[in-house]
Amino acid sequence: MAKQGAQNDVPSFSQDFVDRKIYSKSAAVMRSEGKDRGNVLYSRSQDSRSSNTFKLPPGGAAVTKEVAISLRKLLFGGSTYIGNQEWMKSALEFREPGSALGYGLVSLKNNPRAVIMCVQAYILKHLLFNKKDFPQESSRDKDPLRPYKDRQQQALGLALADIIWKAGTENSRCTICLPGDRAHLERELNYTPDGLTEKINLFEFQRKEDTVCFLVKHVHLFQQETGNGVIVLLYSMILSRGIDRVQEDLNGEYTELLTPVCEATQALITFLLAGRATPYLHNGVMHTLDEDNVAGVKEQVGLMSRGEIGALIWNRNDESSKQLGSRLKTPSFPIWVTQAENKYGVLFHTRRDLTRDHRAEHRFDLHYYNGCPANYEPTILTLDTRFNKGQDEYRMPVLERVLVSKWQGAQVSWNETTPYV
């Protein structure tokens, strides 16, 4: 019922309405390009910087009470209390443009880092491997890992479009939520306003190219310093997939996308990477015995195709990480979201041959990034898989445990960086 209401209340978005101007330079005065030691750029439009009023495009539909309650329940477990503030106040903020880590989003809070690092992975996909998505390079855009503001904004808009459209692919449409400054709902017995959900407006698209144009133009609304960019992204994914379908994806393993202590569930990570909120990491479909099922068999739908972005997981005493299939271990692009004892980051290689030619895996470098604002220099690890020497796993840094779960026997060098994960 919630899904039907979400679709019926959202008007179709005309292609002619979409502004074709992909991006424009902000009038904001930028910080000095040379000061790159961990500075964070809060990317906001001039309108949002001067006041708390969000300038929304016309054509959106106001969120309904039914949809608002369903979104809150599916994410936080209830609609009568305000959601966890770590999540409610997390935005998608870049580091200083042109700096050594200019490609990176910053995660100021621990729990939302899982989502932010998934977005980071898609940003890297576009910066490194989809250069056709950007205008002609200027002399300062030669290094894809040191993007300036225009390119940061473009890459984030493209990344958000990838994630949201993938969630809605099976519906051949997607829904984008944008926050406004006017509440459409009031406090009631079964709904407590949280300052965001009752203010969202819904925009529906049937074409990915229109989705890209819209998101790049309005990407600053996901980046407000005191905004809710992470939650707005998750709401957009849920409505694009459909509330009922997300609940079906969870398959009874979870009832919400966040745990009771407000950590990201495995289903939320696979939702971001694969567009389906499955809690399972294996390839394809498995059938297991289920005492609660009359037929005695439970169908577990895992990853149905090779992903663009991969995942590598190692958690002590966690059996689910052992089920990680090749469709996540060997993605199309050499980019992996990592989970090491519930600490999230991204590993990536700057050339595609790493996932195309096994010979490239003999000796190679991997960049590691985790969004921590205290880190201001690149972390580059060198892996050598040629000798397959024995290792004392109990003395290995946790990140190395993650690495050898894919490249068994690899010798890992931190290249004079002190291991910190």
C-alpha cells in the first residue's frame, strides 16, 4: 500500500522541464588551493549559504503522511521518535578542491561512514574511468584525484544518479527526494516531526539522463553543512525501489535498514552497491532449511550479476563475510568498499587492467581512503602476490586481513605509512 501511494503521489517529470545546463561555477570564494592539509569544503549554493531557505525547482510532489511514516519505520524502526542525529545531520562534503585528497568525501561521524564510502566509490568510478562525463580538461584537471570544485560537483551528481537509478532500474523510473523549508505534515499520534521527513518533495524520472541533469544541478542540496544529504539519498533509494520491495528484499533477516544501535546493516550496503537490499553476499540464489516456513525451504537471493563496485569484508567471528561471492570480490571497476571490523573505507586502483588481466595482480598498488578528516596524505599500499609466503594472521593489521581475503598470501607494504586500520 505504501509503495502504491508513493508512486501515485509523484507526478511524472517532463524531459522538457529538465535544465540541460549540467553545472555552473559557484560564486563562492574558494579557499587557497595550496592549503590542502585536511581542510573540508562545505559545498553550498549561494542561496543556501545566505539563509536556511532551500530553493526547490517546481514540479515536485509533497510527501504524504503514509509515505513519511513508512520511510521512518523502514530506516529507523518507528515514526514517533526522532531518528539518530548522527544520521539526520550527515551531509556529503568534499575536501579542499585541488588538494592531495580532493577526490574524497569527509565523514565526520562514524555510523554514516558506511553510506558515504559507498558514494565515494561511485565518485572514483567517474573521476578515474568515465572521463567522457566531464567537459574538456583544463590544465589544472590533469590529475583525476585532485579535482577542482566543478569536477567535484559533477562527479557527486553522477555518483548519486548511479545509485538512485540502480535502485529504481526494475521499475524503469526513480524518485529523487529534495528537502524544502516548509513542513507538509504536522505532529500526530503516530508521527513526530523530525525536521526533515515532513519537508521532503518528490520528483520522478523515467530516464537516467534526466536524472543526471537534475541531480548535478541540485547536488548542493545533498551537501548542506547542517543538512541531511545522507538521509535524503537513502529516502530517494527506498522510494525508487519501492517500500514494499525493499521489505521483500530484507527477507525477514532485518526489519529496518539500520541496526538497533544505528549501524548500517549488510542489506543497506548491498542496496547501495547493487540496487537491491539483500542481506546476502553470495552469488545467485541459495535455498536453505527454514523451520518457520511450511515448505521448510527459504530462498536467499544474493548478487545476481557482477557489480560495478566491489566489496571486501573481514569481521572477526562473522560467518556472513565468508559467504562473499566473486560478483562482489571481482567487480567491473577496481574499486572496493571495505569493511574491516565494522570500519568502512574504499580501496581502489587507478587502472582498469587490475580486474581484466590476472597478470596485473602480480604486483600492484592500491589506494586506501576512509574519509577520516585527520588523514590528509594519500595512503598507498603495495601488494605482491608472486611468492605466497606464510603469514601470521593474528599479528596482521585488520586492513591486511581484508586484503588477503581476496589476494591470498599477498605481501602487503604500507610504504612508510604507519598502519592505522
